[in-house]
Amino acid sequence: MNRILTFWVLLCAYLNCAGWLLSAVHQLNAASYIVVFLAGLAMLFLGRRKFFDDPPISIHWPKLSRRFRRLFPAIFLLFAILVWTGGLLYAPNNWDGLTYRLPRMLNWLSNGHWFWISTANDRMNLSGAAWEWIAMPFFALLHSDRGLFLINAVGFLLMPSLMFSIFRQLGVARKVAWTWMWILPLAYGYVTQAGSIGNDLTGAIFSLLSVYFGLRARQSQNIKDLWLAILAGALMTGVKLSNLPLALPCLVAAWPALGLARKYLLNTLLVVSIAGLISVLPIMMLNQLNTGNWTGDAKNQSKMQIKNPVVGCLGNSILLAEQSFTPPILLGVSKVNDWVTRSTPHFLTEQFPRLRSNKMNELPSEEAAGLGLTTLLPFMLAAGASLFQPFCFRREKKWLFILPPVVWAAWVAVLFFMCKMGSEAGPRLMLPYYLLALIPFLRLPMLRYWLSLRTWRVFLALMALGALPAIVLSPSRPLWPAQTVSEHLAKVHPQNKLAQRIAAIYTTYANRNDILAPLRRALPAEAREIGFIAGSNDTSYSLWRPFGQRQVKDLGPDIRQFLQAPNFEWVVVKQDHWSENSSIPLEEWAQAHHAKIVLTLPITELVSWGAENWCVVNIEMPANLEMSASH
């Protein structure tokens, strides 16, 4: 297994290095990636004995078959099959991915390098790029997004072995570690992202890999393990800036092995240099250069930075409580959301503005889910029982609180996150934090004692299976004829609000990956540059198709200049956003600038927004063509 983990870290680090280096020389294209892969294969062959000194991988099929006949591995295998099935059947439709991560990749690819994109969606420039560099070859070589789910799907399969090794080395009983290594990956946040392009799970995998190799370096005293820990930790921060506090437990895990670096100083300095390149450091430097602040948000326009740590901790605690008690299916969700909004203290929403934006859904979704009730309920029961544990556990009670430094460091990272982060998606952003932070609960004596009880094992199995609705019924990747059934129910029960909402949700998600396809069909095939006028959370992704042949430019930052001198022949406009930026109706402006509204359609991007009008506008004589004609 160690060979697979080593290969995964080296592959992801290599693709990140390749992405930044190709970008630096403006050669981000398919031909360059072919050279990159050929060079990578050559280096893999030459260095196979240096990095892959473990015994060759051999699969013992009878042993593997016996393992997955057992209850908890069988449940994990069931979810793994469902996750891969959903990923293979459906195109990615994660909203953050469609609004900024995939479009930013297409922008870089079309220009041959990373650049500061002129856009109303600041996340295209400010966010970490590690996931994007891993995914870039899919666009560059295949011109497709269908294989992008593999990044998370492969990581999901690595989770059990990683967790077992880490848990054991941090004092969790063998039986408890073995049981929970199969259950914890089935927490709502992990299992819903396992078949998607959400990058929170990616950060969690790199966090585990960094701690795993750091702890391994202590025992093996092998410099290669230390180097791998450094690279994995760098990738973790490169995925998302919010993962940066987790560098502390990663550092603590590897600390006793840092003395090895003195023996291999030059090589270690080279590894550290590579780690700096693939970490969040380049984005922080670019943010500082372009905005004057390393976060890219000096004025806190996104309201993500909390000034009062007490308010931050309280607000994030409320969000965690909401997600922690979310059942697999939550009916009457609108009433619950209204009650939560009314019950939240006013002083919190004043200083934690995005707290109001948090909304729960009928099903756990990859855009919002944390751990969920089915994962946390066993821990809550064990913690409660431990307060009244019998005399025979008293000696173990003292041992429980002698936690390894890595765990304390993880809790410091959690506390820092909760005091500073002001996002309504805090429980999702904390997915890389949970697995280390839960170790004190895994060390509870009750968890070990109860595993000898058949009733408890059945209860754990039922809790693990509680994530099934989130996978089978998921609007993102439904594993049943969701759209057909929901549309039929909506027709049969036209007055039923729930039936109408279910139909709207499944229909919207079914079209989300290519939500603006009806508008794109109105564009001529020869149109190579498309103007885009919409809000900061709208997606232009559909308009880039066919990938590699078209470029979409966000006119949001330059909309006033465009209104005076339109310089694009074809423009896609969201009417509501136009009205917010221009006092002249679109129809009047079009008439004054020799433009024609070719198509107007109501399109639902998000069910909560409802249908909004979008237009395709053809400008007969753009400003740039007028200038060339006059000359």
C-alpha cells in the first residue's frame, strides 16, 4: 500500500510543478503535457528503486475476498461502487467548480499560462490552484471533464488504510481503528464529494498523507518519508488557503524526523523548494502583487474574515451544530431554516455576516455537508456514557487525556479556523480537519468496550448505511430514474409544492454541467470570442464548449467601458445583472448600438434563485471592427 501512497503524492506534486513551470514559459498546452508525461515516465523508471523500495504490489484475491465479506468493509465497498458508478455516469456539476475552478483552468489553457483574470468572480484569482494543476491534463489532452471525478474517487479508496495507520500510531485501539477506518469515510461530506470535483476531500487526503508519512519517518528514519510528508503538506495548503492551519499538525508529526534533513541537506533544500512551488505560496505572492494583500481580499469584501475571535468561534459552532444534527433526509427544511434564522442572535449576524447565508437542504449535498448525524451520534453516545463509566475504566480515563502532540496541534488548528473563518460553508471547509480532531473520541474506552457487543456493531452498521440516501437520491448523481419519476409526480400533483420542488431540483441538477447550452446553440460555430455579462456567482462554463476552441471573457469589471464602446460581436447577458449596472434597458441599448437580441430564455441556475432571463446579443459592428474599418 505504501507504494500506492508514494506514487499518488509524487504524481500530484509532479503535475503541480509541471503546471506552474509550463505556465511560467507560456507553454500550457497539449503538446507540452505529452512531453511532461513522457519525461515523468522516464523519471519514474530511473527512480523506481530509490522511491519504491517496498515489496512489489501483489493482490491476494482470496484474502481480499474474505476481508470484504465482513460487515464494515462490505459497507464501504458498497459505497465505493456507488461513488464510482455516479462519477462515471454523470458529468461534474459542483457549483464552485462550474463557477470558478473549471473556467479559470480554461482561461489559463486558452492563454497558455496562469494570468490574473479580469473577472467579477475574484475566486478565479485568489484561490489555491493545486487541484486545478492535477486536473489540467484532462482538459489539455482529452478536452473533457468526465474524468475529473477520479481525483477524489481514488483518494476516497485510500482513506481507510491511511486512517488505520494514523489512528494506531496516535493511540487508538486496534479494533476501534479498524472499525472506524471503514465508517468515517462514509460521513456526509466525504462520501458526497468522493464522486465529484469538490476539493475539500482532496485537501483531507493530502492532510492524512502528510501526517502518515511524517509519523512513518519517525519510525523508519528514512529521509524519503520525510520528503513525502513535506510534499503532501504543501499540496494540502495548495488546494485551499483555509487548510493552512493544518500545517501545524503536519509539522508536529514530522518534527522528530527533521534531524534527518541535516544528512541530506542539499536534497532536502531541493524538496523544500519544490514544496514551496506546489503549496499555496505562489498564490499568496500573486495575491500580494495584484491586490496588496496575501489573501487577495484586503478590504474583506467577501466578509470571510472575522475580526472578533469569540464571534467567529460561536458562529462556527452554530454552523457545526446544524450540520452535526442533520439527518439523512430532512423534510420541512424551509421551516427549519426559518427557525434557525430567527433563533440566531442579532449580534452574531452583524459581526458574522455570512452566517445568514447558511441554508440546510433536504439531503446532504457536496456543497455544504460536514460530518452529519449518522457519523457523530456514536461519538456523542460514547462520550456521554464515558462520563458515567464504571470503576474498571477509571485508570483508562487518565490515559485518555494524555493525547499525542499531533492531536493537540490538530485542535489548535481547529480553534484557529473557527476563530477566523467567516464562511457559511465552514462545516464543509473543515473536512480536512475532522479526522485528526476526532482522535480523542476514538480513544474513548467505551468505543472499544462496546465493539464486543453485537447490538453496538449493528447500530454502527445502520449509522454507516445512513449515508445511502445522500448517494442514491443525490440530485448531483442520482442512482435512480430521478428526473423521469419526479417530472411525472409533478404533472400528476401540480398543486403539491414538494413534488414541484423535487422536480425542479432534479431537472436543474441534470442540466447544471451545461446549463447555458440553449444559449450556446444560438452562437455561430465560428465565434471564437464570447463576451459574458453576469454576476460573480454565475457560470460561463457552458459557453467554453467545445473546449479548446473558444474563449469567454468576463466583461463584468469593464462593463461601463463595454456599454460605451462594445468590442465583442457576440455577448451573453444575464438581464438582472444588466439592470444592476445600466439604467438603459438592454433593448434600448441594443437598438442604439446596432445590436440584435438573438435569443432570450429563462434559465434556472440554482433552484433557490428561480428562473432568470438570459440573452444572446449580436453586435453587428463591434468597436474594434469599427476602428479597423475606419483605418
